[in-house]
Amino acid sequence: MKSLNKLMYFLLITFSVSGARDLQGDDECNQAGGADAGADGTRKLQTTCPTPAISTGEKEVWEPLSSSERSYVSGLLEQQLILVSSDNPFLNDDVLGVTLEEPNKAETLAYLDSGGPLPCRFARATVYYGSLGYIMEYLVGPLPFPNFSTPADTDVNITAVRQPNEIPLPALPLAGSQYSALASIISGFLNVAEVDSLLNQAFGSSSTMSWTTHEFGTARNRTNVVPVSWYRRFSLVDNILSHPLPLEVMVEFDPYTDSSQWRVHSIVFQHQFFPEVSDFVNAIASGSVNIRVLPTFTENPFWQTLEKRASLRPNNCDPPATNVEPGARYTMVGGRVSWLGWNFHVTNRPRTATALHDVSFMGERIAYELSLQELQAVYTGYVPSMANKFLYDTNFYFGSTNRQLVAGVDCPKGATIFGNACVFEHDKGGPIWRKDGGRAWYAGAKGTHLVVRAIFEVGNYDYLVEFKFGLDGQIDIGFGATGQLFMSPYDAIEEPFGTRVQEEALANLHAHYGGFKVDLDILGINNCVEKESVVFKTRTEIPGADNQPAWNVPAKNLAVERQMVTNETDARVRVDNMAPVQWKVVSCTEKNQWGYLKGYEIVHPNTPLAIYDEAFPGYQAYHTVFAQRKESEPYISTQFDSMTRGEPYVPITGTGVDAISNGESLDNQDIVAWVGLGFYHIPRAEDNPVTNTVLGHFSIRPFNYYDENPSLDVGQTVRYRSSVVQNDIPEGGCTVSV
């Protein structure tokens, strides 16, 4: 099919596989109002979809696509979209990714709460059209699950959710075959006789060099230029990143021209710059290149590994075992977890990893969704490879990596381990609350958490994602990082950009950011936003205190100002410790016994924000952004955002703080809080060869949701009434070890 005809075909791509009926016709699913999608990906309410041959309950709602479902969708797209094959990997058409489209919330709640029909399963597929020069996304479904023995019995619709040319080809990182196409260009540079001789002289042997690209954040939407740098390769070294070589080049390529026109330029050798390869070669020939011969390292020197070191510590044996009884007080059936009043569903998404849904406490839903959205690392440096490095780790689909966790290290022994995650009950080692009444009485409750922890390996870092459930209705949510540092070849000119940690290497300054989606439902989906500010005012400025008699009181006092925030623009939060404010999602009408709106507060630890000029998605620029929840805005970022960074940053349609928070009403709306955590990492010598785990959390906690402390009913409460405390017996029906 000619490209022009194919383009017209895409404009009319909404069709049904069985009978190829247009969705605007008499399609039963569309008449029910559910299968069609607009350009923003919005799906209307669905009431009719394939009936599963074997019902497995709620697992089908949020469970990621099975390998059979992904294969089915890929095969269907390859058959129906007439994909073009080319010897040039940049001009190939290919299905690059198939993930579950989040089910419609209204449909899901109707199914969970009211016995409504099971929501249809849809897949979101990414198709790379090298032949046309852009990327498309499609919704495919309803999928015939749970098996595919008779898919022809069901109409499966393929619906375009992007416009042609909306997403350019460089919005995705290079694929394996595309790396191979670049390899010949890089080999040609290395095989220039003068270059090869110089590298052997400076580095010992060019055969021990490995190269890698640094394409992320290099704004390939403007030019197809990719930085390439080299590392010294050792067969037994645990961290090749610890041996950067002072050599970088830029590879410029145009997928629509013959590869013979692709070229290497902008060579940086030992911090000396040469615009073209010819300039570099001429400088070598004339002897004007300053050459410093790097020291020769022995194969696998001990300090490059993570092997256990010899120790002078006394009693340096294995620590006491920390065991938990699996499921002693919690149950886990499929993805559904229950523990002491808590109930929720946990799943793992291929792109954004850990997500919790339908989170309830003491029989009332608190949140529809609590999920990781993005992990980002932003680097700095003198050389191009580090100065341009903006890593959106969801680009790596780290949720799909399956690394077995190690019991006793990653999670306590006895924890329930499933894939990259585990569930266990954790002893806090202290009271959740206590009060000593002198020698007359004592009361306290042992503190425990239920922990959901997931660990994912993403390149040089391993990330931990945690959800900790408390006995008092509070949830702590956060992420941590541990791993190995990106490094640049050491030179005095690099000093402002990091810390020297080896003779020949500097670890680069960088920042970590994590973005989370907090979809709270406080006594229903329609809620309001309330903020309470602590102010210091004169008595005459405080309502009710201005007519106070002339008592012996200070002229100024602390006071609470309560205010409903009704507009998204006013609900972009930057925490200021000198102006304390508490932000809550509350019921717009339901109050507790004392007259306050029932709600949940988002408690933020005031972690660092982005201090650079470009406007990134909300989790770097703000601590919290409150916005209307929309089916067309399921994520804070997409897999395309890191590669389409413009001047300034321009996210793909429907993501980013300006798209999600654009001045709409927050009065009696379904509200999502987009929460960001971040920290800057100035490397230190102790971070080499591996960094210790750094964890950061924010919390959601009940605020006037109850009439009293909700943890007073737990069985692990201890209470004594006696002048001799140690001889007393705890009151209540539970035996508590103290």
C-alpha cells in the first residue's frame, strides 16, 4: 500500500475485526456507550463485553495482560494494519508495546459495589511507523478473555487514540536493531588508523573499550544526534560504569537518508574538543593533541567488586534472623490483600510498576488508586553525555523485569513473595501510642505495619517502592534507591559537577524524582479540597478574638485558618516550612461528630523540587498537584516524554502539570492528588562501589474522618491499673508479650 493511501487509512482506522464494521454504525458495544475512544483516549461507559468462559473474579479487572493476550493483540495489529518491513531498521513498522488500558472507573465501581457487569479489557498498543515517520497508539478490545480459543466469536475493535504526526519517531529510544545500524558508523570512526593508534597509546588497547549511547533527554525531536561514550571493559568487574574513558563523540543520523551519509562529529578526547573527525585526525597527525596515558588496571581489582571485605568487627557473623509468619494476620488471595481492617488489590504494571486499587479501611473505601507513576534521574556534567542525561525510567518498562527477591535481605524471611514484590507484617519496634499515668496506670499499643514492597532493577540503580499500612488508618508511600553511580572521566574541569571517587573517575551530581497518583475517594467519588493554614496574627485579626476582654494574653497568637480550595490553579502545592499548611481531600458534605468535614490529609516531608528552568511534569515542580480525575489523564507522564524534551519542555498531549491542572473546578469533583518526592544526590566516597539505600515517604492519614483514635480497638493494646506495674495482668482478650 502506498504511504499516501496508508495515511488516509489511518484516519479511518476505527474498525471491528469481525465484519470490519465502523464504530459509528450499529456496533452493540458502541451503542452501549463503551468502546469508542476520542483523540485523548477517553472511553465512554461500557455495559456489554465478552463473557469470560471461566470467571476468576476481580483479578480480571486490574491484572496486567497475560502473554497470550499480548501475543493476540500484536498478531491482530500486524495482520490488520498492513505493517511495512524494511532492511533499514529505522524505516520498519513494528508493534513495540502492548499493555492493559486502565479499566473505566465508573464501570469498575459499578462491578465492585453494585453487581454490575465485569468491565471489558482493552489493550493499549504502541506502533512504530518507520515508513510514515511517526508513532501511533491504539486501543484494542474488548479482548476475548480468559482464553483465545474462539476469538472470531467476538468483535474486537482497533481504535486510534493519537493523530498522525502527533508523536515523532524520535519520541522512543533506539531499539536493538537500530543500535546495530549505528555500530557500523562508530566502527568506521574507531578504524581510522590515526584514531586507533591514539586510543591504543592513551588507553592501552582499543579492544578493551565498550561504547554506549546517551540518548535520553538529548532532544532527538530537534535533531537525530546521539552522544556516545566509552568505558574500559573488564570481564569480572561488577560495575563497568566505574571505568569511564575520556572519549565522546556525537553520532548524527537521518533515518530517511542512506546510512553512508550518517556521520560522527564533535569529538571530545580527554576534554579537548574537535568539531569534525578530520579536525581530530589532522590534530593527531600534527602532534597537537595532548595525550595523557591512563594507568593500567589489573583485571578485577578487589575494590571494583561487591565481594565481602575482610572485617575487624567483633561478632561479625550473620545477624539475628528476622522472621515473620506468612499470613499470620493477613491473607492474600490472587492480588487481594486483607489485614486488620485493611483491604486492597495489588498489581504490577509493566511500565509504571506497583499499583494498589480499591483500598478500604474498616469497610469504607479510602482510595480507588495509589500508584507509582514515574521515576526520573536528572544528571549534570561537563561532557555532553552527562549534561544531557534525563532518564525517565518508565521508558525501560521496569515493571516487566522479573528479578526474584531474596528472603532475609530484600524482604523478611517468611514474607509472601510474588514476582518483584512481597507482603509482610512489620514490627515497628515501638508503640503506635502510649501514656504512662505515673504508678497508677499505663496504656499503650504495639506498633505494627503491613508492608507491600517492590524492588526493580533499572540500569545502574535498583529502586524500592513501598506502601506501609498502619493500624490507625494511615498509609506511608514512598520510594528508595540503591545502586552504582554514573561517572565521568576525572579532570579538574569536572569538579563543579560531582565528586571524585577514584583516581580516574568523578561521580556526577544528580537528582531522583518519583511521581505518585493518589486517587482518594472519601465517602464517595465526588470530593472537595480543604487547606488549613497555621498563621500568627494579632488578636484583632482573629475572628472571635477581636471582642475578647482585656485578659492577660499576648498581643499575637497562633491560629488556624480553614479554606475550601475550589480551583485547580490554586491547588498546586509547594511546601513551605515557614508557612505551614495542611492539605486534605474531604467529603463535601459528611462531617464527623464534632462538625468537621471528614477527610484524609496528604502529609509531605518537603523534599527538594527541581531548581532548573525547564518546566517538567508536576512531580518535579510541585510537591502536590490536586486536579480533576479524568479517564483521558491516567498518568502524569508517558513513555514518549523523555525523548521529546523541547525548549522548553513540551510533553505529549494529556500529560504534564499544565495539561492536568488547568484551572478547572475542584468543587464536588472526583479528585486526584499527584504527589512528588525528590532528593539531590551529591556523591561521596562512601557511595562507591555501591550506594546505601535512601528512602523517602509521604503519608495519607485520616483527618477528622473519625470521632476518636481508630487504633484503640487493636488486640495488641496493653493496659495496667496498679501501683506495681510489672505484676499486673493486661486487660482485654488478647495475650500480649511485653
